[in-house]
Amino acid sequence: MRISIPGPDTVETPVTGVGLVALPYDRDSVLRELEARARTPRPPTAPLDQLFGEFRGPFNAYSAALVRSARLRDSLASAKGQLDTLARDAPAYSQLYAVFGRLTDSSGAAQERVARARVNLDRARRDFVDRGDSLRLRMRQWEDSTYEGYDSIVQNLARRAGREPVTDTTGADGWASVTLAPGPWWVYARSWDATDPNAEWYWNLPVNGDTLLLSSRNARRQPRY
């Protein structure tokens, strides 16, 4: 079967280098069973979610500033390349030179915005680490305790099914291809959410056919605790 991960909302921007696993069992059902047996309740996530939300603003502002600055640099380089091909007395030269000047000013201002956004992001990151590390450690300790024995359980499930997991990675075109033996399968994958460094897209989907398109429409967006 063929599997693809496009961008969050469009098939025009495929995601490359994402690992996919076809499993002969539903991993979510195993996790739910282990969580039902947990010795302690899941730690509250609201404090971490609030920290994630506070960090998201400076992160997105810095990312947007970088993109804007890069586009202006590309436009500036293109304008300079065109100027270099024109004689100074050419009719189009003065008009293009004016465009080049405006782009130069805009590019400089954009670089200053990048620098300011980076300062704000670094400040937000320090605050996030100071306040969030203990909360994340508590969550990881709960998961380690709750999901203990997961590997043995799924190995037994695969053994009883007579089918081993099959792995692949999306290529330059965003597609992966795997050959699956007859029987029920689920495709499991994770992909970073480019709009939020503390979130990811998660898939655990049953296979029903020879092609599976993974997108935000059939994913679960979840925090990366």
C-alpha cells in the first residue's frame, strides 16, 4: 500500500522524512488498557498547556519574521541580478533601481524585526524551561510507570497475529510504500506541528484499501509532553 503525509491542510506540501509503522494491532487500545490500570491519576496538564500557549506566540512571531526576511532577501537578490544585466542608461534601470532601494530598506527593517523577535523568543524559552521542566518530568514519570510492559504486550500481540510491524519513511514526494500480509492493520505515525514546537500530529488509523492519506483531517493534534 502507499501512504502519504501532506502538509497540515493541503496535498501540495508533502512532509518528507517521517517514519511510519504498519502495526497488526491497534496501539491506542493497548494504551487505553494500560491507562485504565494506572496506579495513579494522570498529572494535571492545564499548567503545561498554559505554558505551551504562552510560548507559542513568541515562537510564531519569530518564525514569521524569519520567513518575511528570507523572502525580502530573495527579492533583493533578484532585483540586483536584473540590475546587473541592464545598462545604467536603459529605460527600465531607474525604475528597477528605485524598487531595489525600497527592497533594501524593507530588508533591513525585516532583519531588525527578526533580531527583536529572537530576543523575545529567547526570553520566553528561558521562562518556559524554568517553569515547565518540573511539570514535564512529572508527566514523563507517570508515563514511564503507566506504560511499563507495553513492549512485551505488543510483541505478544504481533506474535499471535503472525505478522510483524512494517516500517518505512516518507520520501521526497511525501509518500511511503509498504507491503502488508493479509489481515487487519493500523498505520501509526507522528509529525511535528510546524506552527507549534510543543505539539504534534498523531495518527493511528485502520488500513482500508491500498492507499492512505494522512492529514490534519484524520489526525489528532496533541501536546508533546
